[in-house]
Amino acid sequence: MALVPGSIWVEGGALHWLSAGGTEQFLTGVDLGIVGAAVKGSAWIEGANLHYIDANGRERQLGGTNLGSAPAEAVEGSIWIQTATLRYIDASRLLKSISA
């Protein structure tokens, strides 16, 4: 797999991303249990948190730091890398940040 800055992937139980400077970052989310028909590596926003399915088929959750209201043009559920942090827009249209 060719990694480029902004890449996001799952390895084992952790969510990994490559910063804008090419540094690998990762965190392991809270284990919420096995999800039957889930696709390993899937990621989505549910409520205020980022969820993903790890390599073992377990749903995991990461919560972000609230950075305030998202810009009017922002799309709920968007996920991206900014510098070395993972950013997303939650279901309440708040901008969130996750740092390793």
C-alpha cells in the first residue's frame, strides 16, 4: 500500500493516519464489541464520535476535542487530516480534532 500524506487506515485495533509531513500517527479507540456484518476498515461519524471497524471486526470509538462550530459549507461526517491531527465534522455540526 502506497501511503501519502492524508492517508487513513486500520491496522490491528488502531486507526492510523499519515500527517501532512509524512509522520505516521495512530490511536486505539474504545472497544464497543463485535459487529456482525461490518466491513473491516470502515470509518464513520456517529453523534459526536468517530467510529471504525478494526482488523478483528470490532467496532471502536474515538472522541475528538471540540474546536467550535463548523463553517456553514462544512458537510457533517467529513473526515480529513490537517497538519498532524485527524479532523471531522460531527452530527451536531461541531468541528472536532483528534491528536495522537
